[in-house]
Amino acid sequence: RHPAVTPQSYPQVQAPIVNNPAFWDRLGSDNIGTDTLFFAFYYQQNTYQQYLAAKELKKQSWRYHKKYNTWFQRHEEPKFATDDFEQGTYVYFDFHIGNDEMQNGWCQRIKTDFKFEYNFLEDELIV
């Protein structure tokens, strides 16, 4: 969307493989690939690649929370569940890139006793 002037030695067009769903499927098979899926989701917004990354994250049982704009995955079975929410321990992806003295972002963290309200669950993938 916002082209930058780059040296001719830098790729000038996107590699065709990034539009191949099999490429994204293969990325979802290891932890390094999972980081790449998160990168594509957060930094390639409104693209087919974002859709493919989200699709693979969902295959890995990650669920997108619309209120917090982040991905959650059950760390263990919920301790409490109703028709409206479930509560328990979750792994979530901290997409913030910051450097304070206590924590660095862009990593997975654990949230205990978290209440995941289903009305904030993004359940549709839109191409």
C-alpha cells in the first residue's frame, strides 16, 4: 500500500508462494512457523495472507479475542464453563513490541483465571 524506494537487489514483487495455502499449512507445523503466522496476521492486515495465517492459527486451536485483539489458546481444560463464557488458564500471544524493564512483548504468555466471554470470540474468517 505504501511503497518504499528499495535497492534493485531487494525483491520488488511478492513471492508467489505466499498465496499458496500449502505454504501456510507447512508454517503451522512448528513453533518458528507459528511466530511467522502471528507476524503475518498482525502486519499483513486485510490481505489474503492474513486470512491464511488466521486459518492456520485456528487449526492449532488458537482463538481470536475481539476485545483484546489477540489470540488465546487453552492451556488446560476450563475450570468453569457456561453457555456465555469459560474460565481457566490460557496461553495468549502478546503482540506488543515494547521494551520495558519488566517484560518484552512478541511472545506467548500464560493468563490464569481468565474469563473468555464467547461474545468476544471471532468465529468467522473473511477472505
